[in-house]
Amino acid sequence: MTTQQAEANKIVNGVDVTRLIETIRAVQGQPELANFKFRVNNQWQDGSQNRASTTGFYGTCQEIDHAQPFDFKADEPPVLLGKGEGANPVEFLLTALSSCMTTTLAYHAAAQGIEIEGIESNYEGDIDLHGFLDLDPNVRKGFKEIRAQFKVKSDADKEKLTELVQKSPVFDIVTNPTPVKVSIVKE
């Protein structure tokens, strides 16, 4: 793409809508471009501490390396027997949900020509440790409920914004059962 083409591209909400439309057309013309695999490697450190990293992914029919690896240190707060040196895993889940819902809102709004001046959101989830600690088999181990509150500065109505934010892949993952296949290799 030349500099003149880049300058002519339509940008809405910081999203290059011209390239977004080109991407949509490319996927429509070659559906296999839509198949992605994201990967994370995790190493247990000690106690509640572990480090996850991602170095690349598969997408658009090719392996793609990140410009740099991304590392995430997970821990538990001291009240849950950790050292408090990183967010805990359910906080990472809320982070993933918040990031994806926000990005989704910005992208889909841009694609529909809806301008957004600001997005702020807060997330909160309830967990009952009776499930995780195997004290009550009738209590689930994960969140009982997650609440997301958005403050959006836009001319779009609430119904449209709600529709757009729910297009998030992570929203879909947490609101619909996703099969998780686990295998163990003993060393």
C-alpha cells in the first residue's frame, strides 16, 4: 500500500475501515483465511505462580510470529496462599473478556460507520470457593456470574452498542460451552 493509499483510507475509531473491508472481502473469497489457532505455553514456577507466554499463532493460512514474545505472570493474592506478584487466573479471564469486548465494539462500530469518542468498562465476577475447594459438589468451581458495565460516548443507542459488544469472541467463549480437551504426558 502506498502512502497515498494509506492517507485515503477511511479511519473510524482508530480502525482502518478500508483495510477491514478488504479483509472481509478476502475471507469471503477464500474462506480458509478465517481459520486461526492461538497458542499459549505455561510453565509452573512454584506454589500458585506460573508464567504463560505466547510467541506466535496460525492465521491467514500461515504461521505468524509476534514481533516479541508476550509474557503473563500469574499468582494468587496472599489470602489465597499466593505471593500477590501477578493477577490471578480469573482476573486474566476478566481482562481477556474486557479487552475483547472493547475491541469488538470499536471494530464493529467502525465497520458500520458508528463513531465512538470513548469506551470505559468495569468487570466483576462472583466465585464461591466451596466449589474450588471441593467442599460442596453442588457449587460450580468457576464464576457464578460476570457483570460488565460499559460507559460509551457515542451517538449510537444502547441497543445497538449492546448488540455490537456481544459479537466478541471471548464473550462467546464464556457464555457458551466450549469443549476443552485435556491430555497429560507423564515424564
